[in-house]
Amino acid sequence: YQKLTLQESPGSVPAGRIPRSKEIIVLNDLIDMAKPGDEIEVTGTYTNNFEASLNTRTQGFPVFTTYIEANYIKRTTDLYSSDNLTDEDRDDIRKLSRDPKIVKR
């Protein structure tokens, strides 16, 4: 069980507006699929939950919180992933790893 907070990309929000956010519930094999700051796409079920703490007798109507139960998570941008490295990049990394003065660089 893991809770994520999904937020609109600040770059896609018009100037002067606050990005909207929604709580995501992640279960089983989807746990740890995303890290803070990752841009992801989530497919899931939009669900509500009765919150007793939000409901008082003075309001007269029930208040529910809403969240998404994730079924699938896909990372949309992963610029620093090792999957995106070319053979030349890997060779450069290996050469640098053999350099005894790499710490002083």
C-alpha cells in the first residue's frame, strides 16, 4: 500500500494558477514505480471515501474525499534512465570509472 500525490506539471498550468493535485492509491506490484518528481501517466478507478472527520452534524450533507486507485503507471519522461544511454555513453562511463583521479575532477 502506498499513497502518491499526483500534481499537474507546473509548466502546463497557466500563469498565476496553482497546479491541481489528486491522491493516488497504489497497491502490490505498482508500489515504488514512481519517485518524487517523476512525470507519470496513471490509469485507474476514480473512487470516493466517506470521511467521518469531515462530516459534522451542522452541514446536513455527507462529505466524501476522492482518490484514484491505480491500475497502471507509466513514466512519460525518464531522461536520465540507463535505457537511454548509447554505447558511446557507456564506454565513456567505463573509462571514467577506471580513472584513479576521478574524485579530484
